[in-house]
Amino acid sequence: MRNLLIIALVAFSFAAFGQQPPLTGIWELKRTKDGQGAIKELTLGTYKLYTSDGKFSIMQLTQQGAILTHEGSFELDDNNGYAEIVNDQRQGGNIDQKQNELTYKLSDNGDMLTLEGIIILGDGDQKFKLYEEWKKVNVPK
């Protein structure tokens, strides 16, 4: 229930304040790649919430309810560079605090986001090749 309230509050803030930076909103994870590079369609609900002040949260739906897995801030640069600074890992916890080898790409109409690059695991000696496709959730105004 708490997580649904968070989504409602975020959606309200997006509607109330008009034009927002390009990632601002709620995104649902749709596709990723497996270890061999094959695209995997995802059916389990994973959502990323971006706020206009550079914060993000990741929420995952489970049979036990919704859980927040990561929270932090993000940075974009002029070369499509993307970095997440993970401040709070509640689940799945061996991601390094700062991911700085990622790029992002928005579709022409702004409703698909692709994140790609290297995720640093553990003490920085392990790396994971990341590929994610996120679809923007249409929040009624």
C-alpha cells in the first residue's frame, strides 16, 4: 500500500509541475539481455521512478507485494552518458554505489528508454554487461 501511495504522489507531482526533464516519470522494464546477449521479454513488474530533481527509485512487484529495491540519484551528460548513484539498496545488494559506464537513449517520441553499459559489482572487481529497455508509463492527468 505504501508503494502505491509513492507512485500516486510521484504521478501527481509530474502532472502538477508541467514540463519535466526527459527521464522524469514512471518507467516499466520490458526487455533485457541474458548472458549470451539474447533479448528476454519480462513479465514481472519492475518500475523505475525518476523525479525532476535527479532522484530515482526502483520498485518490483512480487507475489508478496511491492518492494523498493534501490534508491538514489542519477546524472546525465551531453554524450548520452548515464550514471546512477545508489544510496539505498534494499534488495539485490551487490551493485556498487556508482555506475558510471552506462549510456542512455530515448526513442524519438520519448516513450522508450534504453540503458546499456557496464555495471560494477561488489568491490569493483566484477562487472556485468547491462542492457535494459524501459517503457514510459502513461499516467492520466
